[in-house]
Amino acid sequence: MILAVVLLIYQGSGNEWLPTGGWCIVTGLGLLSCSALLCFLLVSSSLSFTLFGMLSYVEPLLLFLVSFFLPGEKMTLSSLLTYVPIWLAVLALMADGYKKVKSTAYRSG
């Protein structure tokens, strides 16, 4: 698999190897992604399904906010078609969580 990654990086860079700093960036981003995924998997067993589902939608929303507020980024119709369903899913999860909290409070009170 490492050989495939090296080959893809070599071919994608115009048949030139990445500069020395480029390899550090690629390696650092790989380690960062791996540690984030590991933390995500470790915490998944201790969270409720609703909260875990909502947190899995937070990343695309944060990416949207970063891309929206960066200078020079444009909001296109295709990106809106991607993010609107994500927002609707988050709202549905929030409504479900609110409904469960209300029903629990009603039963206990």
C-alpha cells in the first residue's frame, strides 16, 4: 500500500518527487488523520447513537464554515447541494434528541 501511495504522489506531481518539506506535510497529515480516526473509533462505544451520529456530521459543517469564510472561496450550487442534506440530517438528529429529552423529563416529572 505504501508503494501505491508513493507511486500516486510521484505521478500526481508532474513526474517530480515532492520537495523535502512536501514529504513532511504528507506524513504529518497522514498521522493526524490516523490519530483523529482512532480517537473517533475509541469514543464511539461510549457515546449514545444520537450524539455519535450528530458528531459525525460536525466535521463537514466545520469544513463548510472554513471554506465559506476563507477569502477567495466561492459558494457554488453543487456545494450547496452537498451541504443542505447534511444540515437537514443534523436538524433531524437534534429534533430527535430534543424529543427524547422532553419525553424523559415528562416521565420522571
